[in-house]
Amino acid sequence: MANTLLDQMLASAAKAAGGSWGTISGDLQSFAQNLLNDSKRIAADLATAKISQDEAKVQLEMLADYSDIVANYAEDAVKAAAQAAFNAAVDTLWLAISAV
């Protein structure tokens, strides 16, 4: 199940990222794997009473914050790729106009 969940997370990220996926995929795969591993560790620690429910809640909230940071990174990377594509299109247009 874990690999299926990770694969689904990465597939959704790839769809959202579009053409910039190749640039950010490695980072997001690492982030997603860390998130999955940390979640599993928290669940195991809670199940074996290594941590209390309150401690698990705090740790899961920290993971949620981490997820927000990852989401912001992905969004910023996609925006940067879109800006670069737009700039390239403008540069191409400018060259075409200048050649006339």
C-alpha cells in the first residue's frame, strides 16, 4: 500500500507540474518518501506506546507543516518554469520583431 500511495502522490505532483516535472521530480520524490517514512515511524511509535497520542499529534502536525513547505516549493518551481517559458517566448517574439 505504501508504494501505491507514494506512486499516487508522485503521479499527482507530476500532473500538476506539467513540463517542469523533470526539474523538480527528484526533490519531490525525496520529500514524499521522507513524509511517508516519517508517517510510518510515527504510527509504529504510537502503536508500540513509544509516544503518546499527544506526541503523535504534535509530530503529525509538524509533518503537515513540512508538507505545506513541500507544496510551496513545488508551486514555486512550476511558477518559475512557467516564467522561464514565458520569457523565452517574449525573447523569441522580440527577435522576430527586431529582424523585420
